Amino acid sequence: MKIDLAQIERRTVSISEYLRTLDERFRQKFIEAKSTYQSKQGSIDQLRNAASEYVIVVFSAAWCKDCAVMIPALALISEETGLHVRVFGALKKDALNPSCKWRIPPSPPEVQMFGVDKIPLAIVCERHGLEIGRIAEKPSQNLSLEEELLEIVKLHKSRRSL
């Protein structure tokens, strides 16, 4: 799927801004998780070398337990590598309409466009807007977030070189 990253940029916030603007009752939990996350330096170094080629678009909600794990880790990875991360926040379930998972608004209409079912959802795109991978809820078993991001990048690079 080709993504209009200029439009995404206008409709989202940076991951650091997202953390700063969280409601106080959630912000502390996210900040604490970020400060205790232990990144894997080898993967960080490799991601740093590729960071300028990719953008990550994330769907999140402060109330989501998996978001409280992934988003702080992604914020730290972004700081350590320079990866550009944009966040659609404030997703809210739609309890009044069983045929729709998300209430729009306050959830952005992009949840339908991107087929968001589970959050957090990190969509990895190359700089021209081509989606190259997704991570929903948490990384694959036995991989850290930075390791899974690196696997997505490596797979994309290997396909590009064919």
C-alpha cells in the first residue's frame, strides 16, 4: 500500500510530542517504561544506518496496555536511531456499534483506511510511502521491537536488490 506521508505528517504528532501530551495518569507509566527499556545495541546500530530511509506510522491509545509497552520502547528506539515516528493517538473503541471496532471521532478515520484491528499498530514505510511491514500489539515471539524492525528493514532491502 502506498501512503501519502505528507498527509500523515500533517495529521499526526511525533512520538516525543505524543508522550508529552498524554494525560498525566498515563504519561508517568509511559515515561517509566521508556526509562527502563533495555535496547539491543547491535540492532540499534544497524537501524541507525538505515533510519533516514524509513518512517514508522503508529496507532495508539493511552488506555492500551500493549501501547504502554511498545510506544515507550519505540520512542527510545527513535531517539537512539533517528527513525522518524509519527503517531495517531486517542483511539477509542466503539461500544455502541458492534459492526465498527473504533469510534470515529475521536479515533482518526485512518483506522479504517489502514485496517487497524489491534493496537498498537506500527506500520513501517520506506520514505516514498510504500508500506513494507507491520507490527501489531507486540513483536514476534523471541524478538525485541528493534530486532523486529530490523528484520522488516532487512527483508525490504533484500527484495529491493533482486
